[in-house]
Amino acid sequence: MIKVAFITRSTIYTVPGGDTIQAVQTARHLSQMGITAEIRLANESILYHKYDLLHFFNLTRPADILYHSQKAGKPYVVSTILCNYGEYDKYHRKGAGRLLRYLSTDTIEYLKSIARYLLGRDSLASLSYTWLGQRKSIKSILSRAAMILPNSESEYRRVIQSYQRKVNHLVIPNGADQNMFQYDPSIKKDEKLVICAARIEGIKNQLNLIRALNNTSYRLLLIGSPAPNHLAYYHECRSIAASNITFIDQVPQYELVKYYREAKVHILPSWFETTGLSSIEAALMGCNIVTSDKGDVREYFADDAFYCEPSSPQSILNAVEQASMAPYNANLRHRILKKYTWTKAASQTLKAYKSVL
């Protein structure tokens, strides 16, 4: 039986995000296939000899991967989850953050990693990261990885273009739990109810979403807690929100079901998404999807979503209006059930492990 250590960022439970769901669900579904997949935090002491293979998450946090991959001497794979904060950092940050527009994406990520460490918000596993820097660290990781597991071919192309490293890959689709998120066509949708299930932070672009829907006939539910480093952004969102905007703290996935069931539209007008897990979940439950096309989302949603320009509140409003009036797109649901479930993701992941071992 294969034994795998999933090594994740140390804040995966305290500051949950899409990578939390991806790691937890993949581990759960692998265990149902008879694989031992244990989630370990990067700041834990890990008994490497217990495992056949290490599986890392988040190439944009290379310090954790550097430390454990060098120390363990075991083959490893990486779920890259290569999110590009570059456009948001360069053009939409405020105050001192505006200085970031003069720096490369890798330099910005390096500074953020060091800042998290200095502020006590995260541990820094690898001291060598401090002198290697972001870019050289990532190149070192890619050159030693047995395989990388991007969520789309589009993401794989971005990894190769960014770091000029050829590396074996297998696309592992992001997914949804088809047993939890079940569409009931007998329940009538509220055409004026729009939801956005996402952590509240600059890259998710809730501020322009609020500007778009303020004082309109739509009710907007923003479901998610503020990211710890984005509290000023969160307070700005609250300060400009009209009475038709409601903030709901992050809820467990199973509680999202009731919101997806009622809403006609789910929106993620992000500056960047590798996939947008909540978009997949909402589409399974009969919501029409509005998203920006920044990132890799077109590979998942093709022409079965409504696209908006994240910098334009008018574009966001137009897309919401179209999505709220359009009939539900069953094509997207069928494609998700066929290609984008955690069962499918786990079976592809197992295929990667067998190839590596």
C-alpha cells in the first residue's frame, strides 16, 4: 500500500483557502481507494521514513518545499497551484503597497514570505530560501521534482513559461463533492440573489463587486472571512457596502449548500483564479456562473460561464444581469460531473503516484 505525506502550508487550517479543500478532499478520496494520505503542516517535525512519497502544495511558497524535499531524500510531487498575484499587486494595491508595481512577481512573493515570517504569521522552514530567493528556489524544486500536478494545461504552460524548467506533469483537475452538492430542479431559484463564496481579500475583488451591485435590485451575499493581511481591504468593503449587501463569515462547505440552492448567480470577479472551487460547487447546484477570465478558468468553464472584466464595475453588473436572466446551463453541470469531481482528482493523483514510484 502506498503511503504519502501531504505537506501543506502551516496556516492551511487557520487561514483556509482553496488549497485547504484540495488537500483535504484529495486525501479523503485517496484513503477511500486504499492509499494512506496524511496531511502534515510544513512547520511540523515529519518522520519521512514512514512514507513512500511526499506531495507538496503551493509552488508559490517554496521555502516549505525546499526544506522538506532536501531533508527527506524521498521522491516528491508538487500540486503547483500557481496563482499569479502580479496584476493585483502591481496595479490595484493602495498605500505603501503601490511600491510593489515596480517589482517582479517573484520579488513580491519573496518579500511577502519574509514579511509573514517577521510578523509571526507563518514559519519559515528553510533558511536557504532567504539567500536563494523566490525564483531560484522554485527552479531548484522543479528540477528535482519527480512530477508536477497542475490543475490545468493552462497552469502547466504558465509554470514552464515562468521558470523555463521542463518537468514531467499530469493534470489533476480541481473538483467538487458531487454527493454534497446535488442540484434539485424542483427548488425555485431567486433571480435577484447573487452570492460570492471566497475569502475576502484584494485578489478576489469584492470591492469592485460591491461597487457593481450597490443599490441595485440584487441582493449580494459575500460569504467568507477576511484574510489576516487584508483587514483594511475588508473594512473598506464594509464601509462602502449599501443595504443590499450582506457579509457572512466563512461557513463549512456543507453549510454553503443552502446558499447555492437559493441563488441564481454565483460570482468570482477575481484578478486571478487557477479554477475557483466555489464556482464549480455552485455550478453543480444549479447556479449560473460569473467569473473573470484572468487565469485558467476558461479551461474549466469554456463558453458555459458569463465573463466580466474585474477592473470594471459596469462589466461586472452586465455579466450578473445576463446570468440572472439566462436559463440554467445544464451542459456545465454534466461536464463537471464527468471531469471535475474529487473522485476523478484522486484517481488521477493515484495514477501520478504509480508513475513516479
